[in-house]
Amino acid sequence: MAENRVYEVVFIVDPDTGEEDITRLSENLQHIIVEQGGTVTKTENMGRRQLAYKIGRKNDGIYMLFEIEGTGREIAELERRMRVSDQVIRYMTVRVDEDRRRAEKFKARRAARTARHTPGASASSGSGASASAAGARGVDEA
């Protein structure tokens, strides 16, 4: 069995689409994901924003974000459906689980490094005192 991965899918909806049509589109896309075996962990309507460049005579669009856990099969079907939809102007899918794992690893290293250096600094009563103590130690050692 393939391991579950985490993806972020951002898509831009045509600004002329009605609010109920956007809701229906979002629900349909989420249903496709669940049907294919994935789970939608986060949905966010980021609102109407100006586009960086015109897309089909449109200057702005409604941005939507899905965070999806799955094997990748549901992403292929989701992208296929968005490609044929007239309401979706653009979409982009990014796999984020590896980046998050890497960020957690760096965060743990940073916390361990901070914990190693903190006990000496916490013995003094303030950052100014610790800086002057470090300066005094440097003079004594020289």
C-alpha cells in the first residue's frame, strides 16, 4: 500500500461565478477526493484577489485552498476535473509533507541547540548581564 502524502491545492475560480456555485464546486471537488480514497484536512476560501497577470480577460479571481492527505491517485483525478471545468481558471498542486518533515527536523535541531546554550545564560539576570559576563570571561581567559 502506498504511503499517505500531504498536498496543498490552490485553485482560482472565475470571479463571475456566484457564491452558491463556488460552494457547489468546492463540495464537488471535495467529494471527488473522498471518492478516490483521500481526505480533505483543510479548506479555505481566501477571497477575491487581483491576479498577477490577466487570464482570459480576467483581472481578479477567487482563490481557494485545499489541504489533502492521500496517495496521489485522487490528485490526478482532481486535476483532470479542474482542467475541464469552466469555473476554474488556474490550479496548482504542491506536495508539502517532505518540506514539513524537513522543517520539523530543523526546528528540533534548533531547539536542542538552544537548550544546550540556555543554561549558562539563564543563570544571570538578563541579557545585558550575560553579555558583560561573557566579555569579562573573555578578558580573564586572554
